[in-house]
Amino acid sequence: MGVWDRLRPRRPREPEPPPLPESVTNPTLEWLIARGVQGEPVDLVGALLEATLVMPTSGPVVADLEDFDPLLYARDQVQMLAVFTSLDRARSATDLVRGALAVPGRGLLPLVPDGFGLGVNPGQELGFELSPERVRTAVGRARRGERATPLTTEQYQAIGTALEQVAPPGWVALDLTVVCVGPETRSRLGVRMPDGSVVKATGPVPREVTRLLREFRRAVYRPGLGTWFTARVAVEAGGRISIEADYENAPPMEPAPEAWREDLRRFPRDPEHVPDWLRARATPAPPASGGAR
């Protein structure tokens, strides 16, 4: 079975080709992409989840998707799935388009195979890409039914401004990783310079930044599903800011053991939404055996 066979309907249908998704347009998503290109803080993944995208194919489209052949391209040796905000954009990008599907973003992302990235309007000014890691993060948001990031433009800007205050002169980009577990917050800030080197910040991560991120963490909690453990903030010297949260994977920094149990008390998860690594960390260690002989 091919990796795209999951797109096939569960029940057989008459093998007549569905119409091409001529009516799909995404003015809101394209508007947000344009704002992001100009350096404004926008939640493109949140908008992607709410959009309906055009997935072109170089083969015919029939009801059972027997010969569905999505368009792929390579980016730094990573296979990228190409999708578009409209059929016209797909046709203007390549002459290989023979058909297309209209696919909701929330339903598309979980279908992207492991190790694949996603390109929205690849090769066009109003486009962006998600690495395989960012696809996994977006899948977590899709499965949780999460909407757009509940941070205001002012809060985005406050985070960026605060981080700029601890950056050395001439910096190009700031990469902040924040881990929140129970009462603990740990952070790591890297500063990228014009020559590609990464240096330390001139001071600690401002408290205002961690406060806003902890508020963000509380705001996106969903009963039974939990909230994120790791947030990554990227700030470019031109003013562009992005924030991505990881709900499912173990964080890169390890807090105290009791912090995991406290976190599950604060943000309870149903058993099926507790990853194995989290269950292991939250389970108290058995008492050491031994004694006098």
C-alpha cells in the first residue's frame, strides 16, 4: 500500500472523476502570508488548519484515487508535498497538473508521511514551507482541534522587543526554546550572527517573555488533551516573529521528576493522550530495595 492510499474513501464509489476544485480560493490565508512576508507576526499554521487547499496531481483523478500522484519536490534533500491556495496558482507553478483535490488543511496534515515537509504555493512570493518537524507540530494542533494561536499582535511584538534587548549588536536571528513543566520553566536562547555563528545573549531571557508564554500555555489547554511542553520562538532582525508549540514530544530540557506529576495535575490528560515518555516520567520511581542483612 502506498503512502497516499490513506486518501482513498472507505467505501467503493462509482469510478467517475470528480470535478476539479475550481472554486477554491484562500484570500484570508494569502493575506496572512503577505503579512508574514513583510515581517509581521502571523500564525500561518493556524490559518492553514482552517483553509481548504488544492493538492494537484500529475495523474488522473478518479473516485478511488487509484492513480493519484501528488506533486513532490526536494528541499535540502527533504521530500516536500506541494499544495496551493488555488487551482490557478497550481497551474501557474507547473504544467504537470492534470487534476487536483480540494483538501481541508486540518485533514491534510495528518496524511503527510513521516519525514515529508509541506510547501504552500512553492516557488511563489505568497508561499511558505513547513519542515517535517513543523508538520509534526501542526499535526498535533490538528488532532487537538486547536485554532489559531491565542496571542495578540501586541503580545507577539512584546516578546520580540524583550528578546531584542538581550541580543548583541549585529544579530541576524534569535532562537528561543522554552520548556514549561508544572511549576518549572527552563529556557535557552541562541543568537545567530551574520557569519552564521551562534553566540550567547547578553543577558537572561526576560521574565516578561516567559510570563507571556506561560499564559499562552494555559490558554491553549484542552481538557483531556493537555497542553504544550516546548515552545520555540524565532525572531528575525527584520521584525518577523514566529512561535511554534510542541504538545507530544519530550522536551529537550529535563525538569525535576516531581514537576511532571504536578503538570498532569494542573493540565490533566485522558490516558489515551498521555505519551509513553510522559507516563514514564510522571510515574514515581519504586522504592529502593535493600536493608540490613
